[in-house]
Amino acid sequence: MDVLLAASVSMVAMTLIVGARYIAVSAGFAWWTERRLPGLYAGQARQIRQEVGWSLASAAIYGLPAGFAAWGWQQHDWTRIYMDATDFPLWWIPLSILVYLFLHDSWFYWTHRWMHRPRLFRIAHAVHHASRPPTAWAAMSFHPLEAVTGAIVIPLLVFVIPIHAGALLAVLMVMTVMGVTNHMGWEIFPRWMVEGRVGYWLITASHHQRHHREYRCNYGLYFRFWDRLCGTDRGLGKFAGSPAGAAGRN
């Protein structure tokens, strides 16, 4: 019973952390949006309330496996998370971040394409695409079925692939920030980056905006690798009211 209680407390605590992280980061970028582009989200109050509601439900789903993994790490040393940087070669720390991001991106690409099958889209993924256009609050606006597919990836990886606790925090930070910034409705990164060599491989709001407008393309999360390999990359999109291309709002 004590074991069950401890695991439950860890999962509840992680749910609260994920929810608070979502509120803090999305609110911060929404505030920045209002400062940079006043009125961009005008008329979207109802949509934003729905995005927040779905996102908080998703936070609970994300918190359960994350809390279980945290409990397994702290209480039983079940995971491959380590604290001493010398446990593995130092070069593994940055490489592990890239490995985690690539594996997460790969899982996301293929499950995202799966979610665009007509029946699954109607059942689940339509919730996310109901954000038209998406806002800084839409990053976790998922149907529970879709939230489950996203929630299990990192918790499963920590049981298999060694990662320093600091590197894991970096992965979670990238996941959170890119999830929000890719849905903001404007490009926060400079044109030279988005339309240059970096943007050729990395996904920003300009790339993901096209997915939200055309649906059948640009499925990736962090990298354009799978989109390019599978012929689903249609390049950068435009934002509403933007006279130019990708970074037209920057």
C-alpha cells in the first residue's frame, strides 16, 4: 500500500508540475505575442479557453507516466537517468540530447501521420486542428487518445537509454518551448535562420503553420528529416496578414 501511495503521489505531483509548466510557458509567450503583435489573438477567446481545457487534461495524462518514471528512478533506480557526469563519457551528454530528440521526433512524425487517417482524425486529432489558427495556448491541446501517444515517449526512453538528469531537463525544455513557439501564429526566429541552412533542417512556426493550413504535409516536431525523406515536406508557410513568406511577421 505504501508503494502504491508513493507512486500515486509522484504521479499527482508530476501532473501538477506539467500543468504549471504549460500555464507558465504558454502565458509567457502569449504575453510576448500581445506585446509584439497587439490584437493577433483578438476574437479567439473561446478557442483559447478550449485550448487551455484540453491542454490541462493532457497535462494529467502526461503527468502519469512521467510521475511513474520519476518514482522508479528515485525509489528503485529502475531508469537509466544518472546524476554523476563521469558515469558516461562527457561527449555522451550532448549526444544523448540529440538522440532523445531524434527518437521523439521520429515517434511523433509517424504517430502524427497515423492521426491524420480519416477515422482517427475525426475521433482524436480534430481536437488539435480545431485551433484555427493556433495560439500560444494550443501546444498541448490534444484529445486524450493523442495525448497518450505523446505522453509515453520520454518516460519509456529513460528506462532504455542512459541520460544525465541535466540533459533530460534540456530535452524537456526544448520539447516545451518548441511545442509552444511552433503554434504562436508568428515567427519568433529571424528570417536568416528560418530561411537559411538551420531552417532547412529545423522546424519552427513557419514550417508548422503550413501543416495547420494544409493538413497533409509537414508532420515533424523538431526536425524536417522525416518529412524530407518521405516526401511530405512542402516548405514554409505564411501567416495571416503576412505579405511575405515564412518570417513575414518577424
